[in-house]
Amino acid sequence: MYISTGQMYQEMRSLHDAVSRVETKLDGLRDGYTEVTKDVADHEARLRTLERARWPLPTIGVLAGVAGTATGLLALMR
């Protein structure tokens, strides 16, 4: 079997094109992964902000309950 240089060149050219397509797809995947990573970081920051903003609500409820109890006891004592 004889493989000419032209056939070898065509095969190498075809392989080059296939590798280029794979490289392009990998670059697209990498860019998509970067976007997802940014979105996750943004969502994580938002969740942390919401968690920090929410903690005073139970504390305020407890303080209001204690204040109401104290006021009620004062009213009963008088």
C-alpha cells in the first residue's frame, strides 16, 4: 500500500481541523464554567447578606416578648 504525500497532507489537514473544532468547544466550555462560577459567587454573597440581615428578627421578637411580660407583671403588681 502506498500513501502519497498529498493524501498524507489531506489527512493531517483534516486532523488539524478536527483538533481546532475540539479546542473551540473546550474554550466555550471554559467560558461557560467561568460564568457559572461568577453566578455561584454572586448568589453566595447574596445569601450571606440575607442571612446577616435576618438574625435580628428573632432577637427583636424575644425582646418584645420580655418587654411585654415585664409590662404585664408591672401592671399586675400595681
